[in-house]
Amino acid sequence: MESACVYGQKTLINELSQGLQMAKQLKGNLNSPEARDIIQKILASYDNALLVLKSGESAGQREPNDFPASSLTESLITIASPQSVRSEFNQPFSNEHDPNVVSKKRKGSTVCEDQVKMCTDDGLEGSVDDGHSWRKYGQKDILGAKFPRSYYRCTYRKAEKCLATKQVQRTDANPTVFDITYKGKHTCNHHTRLAEPPLPEKHEINTTHHQQLSRPNPGEMLSNLRTNLTVNTSDFGATDPHSFSFPLEPFGIIEDYQQLHLPNDFDDELLQVYSPPFISPGTSDSNCYTDWDSSPSLNFTADLDRDFKF
DNA sequence: TTAATTTGACCCAC
DNA sequence: GTGGGTCAAATTAA
């Protein structure tokens, strides 16, 4: 069983590697700057996927079929459990979660909290959108961090007394990757497209169920990748150089979950709980993965109807 | 005109 | 005293 899973992961790595090589070949054949830019994004996406997979493999912390049913669609997303916040990029993020660092969190701020890691394709903080409307209320330089931390609160804080806040910080190692900490729960009714961000209590779902619902096997992932991951090369000249994407379709993601042969007793609530939260119309040109239990995971979402197929 | 962002100051925990 | 988090006035954008 386990060996089969390992085989599946190796296969996935091999296939991704092949795709990487193909993309490189394509890069050599296309001369337009736009095409090169787009292909560079393909390469970056593959690199990310390989990095994630290989890191998981080397760490040996997780079986290959432990990949959650997330989508590698627009952004690179990692969801860390509240107590185990650790960047796979090996850099500190929130001292609050480091047992070796004293927290200076204000008294009484016992709101629920959760963290995710997101990679935006354009590297813009504004691309980080989770379906909620946020208003920036502060920015601070953080000790030991290259980039300042931004503080956001719900736009409807006053109108609906919604106390949800989030902190967004660009990681040192990879400026296109953001560590995001959510604090508090949205009490407003202004979701634009998605369910709530993952909240701590939602991570407490029993492990068995968790694994059942979130572990597509690599073979299926690869199959989906082959079937659906396409790149339109027919209109390079007319396309915004930054518009290439593994398109992000929130409800497509839900469909992906369903494609993963989830158990029949998989209920809607849990489906929402494990739906990737960071999807927005404004950030539709990067890729994402979701990581449960601080382990790498990968899934390609793909309802692309492009011309080019790997 | 209104809403959002910026930024320095302030508050609080350590 | 230091550093993280928040406030609120000033500025900018829509």
C-alpha cells in the first residue's frame, strides 16, 4: 500500500519533471517576450510543485496520498495548524507561535486564529484575496523580517461589528509568498465568493475524517493534470503577459473535491471547511496548494479549455 | 464626496 | 525599554 503510494508520488514528480522539460523546450521555440514570460510562469509553477513534492518526500512525514483536496489553481497556499505554524521556507513568521519566542499578544485577545501561506503569481499583496472585504489599518516593520507586516480588519467592522482581522506578511525567502494570519471570525454577511477562512476549531475535526476527505491520490491528481492542464498559446500576442494562469474557479474546486471520490458521508459542512479559502477574481493568475499538517500537498485544478495541452 | 490607504503615535505585554 | 498591535489624522484614490 505504502509502496504504491510512494510510487505514485514518484510518478507525479517524474511527470512534473517531464512537463518542466517540455515547457523549457517550448520556451526555446517561442520568441515573443510575452510567451517567454508566460512560460517562465509555467516553469515557476512546476518548480513549486516539485519543491513541494520533493520536500514532502524527503521529510518522509506523509504518505503521498496524503495530499489534501485543494487546488493548485491560483496561489500557493499552505494552511498551518494554529499550534504548528512553521514555514516550509524556513523562516519565522509569527512569534506568537514559536514556543521559544515570547509573545506580546495583548491580554484578552483570545480570538480564534489560523494561518495560511499564499503565493501570489504577481507578487502583489493586493492579490491576496480570500473572498472577504478587508480594510488595511496598519503596517509595522517586524523585527527580523525584511518586509513589514500589514494589518487588515473587516471592512464591515463598524457596520456589522465584524471583528475579523488578518495579518499579511511577505516572507523573506520568497517575496511572492505571504504568510497570513486570520484572527477572529467573520460575523458579517459579505462573503464575496468563498467560505470562511480556515479557523482553528475547524482543524480539530477528527483525523480520520480529515484524511478521508482530503487525500486525493497522486495518480488522480496526475490524471487531472494531464486531462485539464492546458496552456493557450494561440493568442500570446494579445494576452496580458501576466494573465496566464491555472485558472481559479472556486466552485471548480468544490467539483474537484467531488472528483476525488469522497466518501458518501462527506457532508457539506466539511466540504466548506476544507475548501481552499483564498480565491478571488483579482488573483486568478497564480497557483495554489494547500497544506494540512504542515506537509506539502498539491493538486491541480483544471477546468481549462485552452488549446495547448501537456 | 466618500472610501481606502498610509503612517506616526500610542497602548499593552513582556 | 522593546516590540507587536491598534488608533486615528492625513493623504490618496475612486
